[in-house]
Amino acid sequence: MPPAPSTALITNDIVILGLIAATLGAVFWTSSLASFRKFYSIVPALLLCYLIPGLFNTFGLIDGEHSRLYNPVASRVLLPAALVLLTLSIDLKAVLRLGPKLVAMYVTASLSVVAGGILAFLLFQAVHPETVAGDTWAGMTALAGSWTGGGANMLAMKEIFQVDATTFGQFAVVDVGVGYVWMAILIFLAGRSAAIDARSGADTRAIDELKDKLAAFKAQHSRVPTLTDLMVIIGIAFGTVGLAHWLAAPLSAWFGANVSWARSVSLHEPFVWVVVISTFVGLGLSFTRARTLEGAGASNIGTLLLYFLIAAIGMQMDILALFDRPWLYLLGLVWLAIHVLILWLVARLLKVPFFYFAIGSQSNIGGPASAPVVASAFHPALAPVGALLGTLGYATGTGLAYALGLVLRSLAQ
């Protein structure tokens, strides 16, 4: 049966692209005006770039669900191109000096999603059994796949536990509604990270050093970009995207057919390879003279591409849909709240910067498509950190979600 025609006012993706571009331009233009300074000191421009397209979708101006701007344009083309350009100028040694505490926060975030799923299920089983009746446990398992890895892991859980299509669809909506609201909160708090870190007494020297090194390198090589500079930057970015997609299909097919453990870490998914190849090509180029392209604005172009990705993610959100299944959304909110509480307690214990907390959470809850977005809200130099941790979730998410599924299935019986 063909899909029902969209009832949105605007269905042409070219027109939607123009609307999104105009919206981003308006946000940045107004953020540069003195008369809007107080407003943007409270509401970050990045948050508006995410929420305004969500309002367009919510009130039927556009149809984000059926638009192809997010997939394939933004997530499959613009995201890997942005990763190349943002990773191109990175100081890998400084990134590695962010240290084991960042890894500890990532691991805690993954385990707290599993613990949160079990505790939320038990809580609702006691106070409102109807919420977790039937095959809700299977839908939660699929959601856990997304919240510890990404879409590929979510689909893997759907197949492994034979999740009903209706249940899967309901939890996919919870994934978008709850997960994207949390992303918006993290973006909002990123602008206040300095105050948060000052109150918690966190040691931010490694992050500050990374930011300072990038700023110094950019200042040292800064120049007015020529047409040649811009062509080379675009050539590297989209040439790498083309190469990544060209290699991703045969690599994913070969690994899926010949490596027994490939599916457990999602190496049979082409998108995993696209993200990995783009990130590592950028890292490789950071050790060459190509890194001097940062002085011609490579990371600025990469950040621009990320903003289109942010808007494309936002335009899939239906704010009013949050009220369609209140108990199911409440289950998702409680689950997320337990994850946040556990992660916050560990962050307090380790006295880590708020960035570690935010990116540890988002690299799990959001995955590789949105973790760089949240990381870049702190500083463009940190976007590759989000990409690397988000990609790691593909390797760990399936196993963690599978273990949770076994536990929830036994609790439901």
C-alpha cells in the first residue's frame, strides 16, 4: 500500500531547503544585532535553529517525516562532510589528553541507560501496569538499541526480538520526542557550561587547552580565503564523502557476509562505515599540510554544514505528538531521568567538566548524527570527539540492548 499523501502546506524539498536556509540566516542575522543581544543571552541561536524547524513541522507547514532533507541529504552527505572539515584541524594529542574520565562518563552513560530501563519498567509495573503490559518490553528493548547506539542498533533489536510494527512505531516516536527534547536541553545548557563548571569545581584545563590550541593555530594561518582555497576545502569534504559511500557499500556487505561478529557491532551497516571513514580521513589529513586550510575557514564551513543538519533533525520533531501517548512518554521521561541522575552523580564524584556529562549522554541517547552537534555547541573543535564517541555506540549498543531485552522479557513474564 503506498504511503498516504502528505497534508503539509509545503512538500517540495527544494522549497523546504530554501525555507530552512532563510530561517538559519534570519537567526544568525538577528543574533548579531545589539537589540537582540539580551534575548540571545537567554536563548542560544543554536537552540532556535533546532526548534523553529520543529515548529514548522508541528503546525503542518512542512512534513519532516517524509522529507528527504535529513536522510539522505543532511545525515548522509552534510554530516560526513562536516566531520571531515571539523576533524581536519583537530589536535589529536590534545583530544587524547581529555583523558580516561571522558571514557568513564561514556561507559557510565551506556550502563545507566540499561539500568534506567530496568528501573523504569519495575516502577511502572508497580504503579501503572497498563503502561508496560503486552509487548511493551520489546519496544523498550528497541529503544534501548537507539539510546545506547543508534538507528541500526534499534532495527537490530526489532529483528532479534520480533517487535510488533505498531509497538516499534510508538517507541520510535518516543525516541524522537524524548531524545530530541533532551538534546535541546543540552544545547541550551552548553551556553552555560562555564558557570556550571565553576560551581562544580570541575577541572577544565584539558578542554581549555584544546580550544586555545585550535584558536592559536587558526590565528597563525588565518588568511582571506581565495576561490582556490574554497574549492580545495569543498573538494576534500565532498570528495571524501563520495569515497566513504563508495567504500561503505562493499565493506559493509563483505563484513556482514564473512565476519561472524560484524552484525553485533553494526559493521554490516553502510552508514557506520561512512562515519568512520570520514572521521579517520579527516584525522589523517590533520597530520598533513591540509590542516592549514583551517586558516581559510575549513571549520567554519564544517560548522555551517552542521547547522543545516541541526535544522534537518529539528524538522522531524512533532511537539504536539508528545501528548498522544502520555503514559508511554512518561515511561520514556522517567527512563531518561534515571539515566541523567546516575550520570550526574558520577560526574559529581569525578568532578568532570559539564562537556563530559553532555557528550557522554548524547553520544548514547543521540548517536553519531547528533553527538557532534551537541559537542559543537561547546566549541567546534570538540565536534570530532562527539563523532568518535557516537560511532563507538554502534559497537556497544547491540550487546547492551540485547542484555536489557533478556532482563525485561523475564520481568514481563
